[in-house]
Amino acid sequence: MFYPAPKFQKPQIHEVKMYFAEKDQPSEEAEKFFNHYESNGWLVGGKAEMKNWQAAARNWILNTKKFSAGFHANNRPPEPRHLNASTGKSYLNKL
């Protein structure tokens, strides 16, 4: 017999904070997660309804490790990007 999946119920902020604490994550990160999804209607990728907020939280935690301290996935700081501009440019329309 087939049973439909239970309908998603958004968590309360205290539930999210408890879950992040269990994963040894700061309360601030739990607030960022909650605020992000609360502001976009608990959608994944801006399109699909979330099915499991704990799974989304685990992905959030994995991604914070990737992007913490401004490092990229290869653990190197980003390369500086210099603007190439010269002073001899003219932006007047040439007819």
C-alpha cells in the first residue's frame, strides 16, 4: 500500500537552533539558514517546495565550510582582480 509523504511543515527558529547546536554549529549560522529560507518561502532553488529542512540544513553546513573565510573549494584565497582601465579612452559616439 502506498502512503503519501507527509506535507512539509516549516520549522520554528528554536528547532533550527537546536539542530545546528547538535551539529556543533553556531547559533548565528542557524539564524542565517532560517532567515534565508523564511524569506524565500521555504523553496529550494527558488522553485521547488522544500521536503526536508534537516537535509537542507546539512547542505547549508557543508557549504559554510566551503565558503568560510573567503576561501574557495581548493582552499586558496581568491586571486585579486585588477580593473584594466586606461585614461586615453573616449566614450563619445563616433558617427
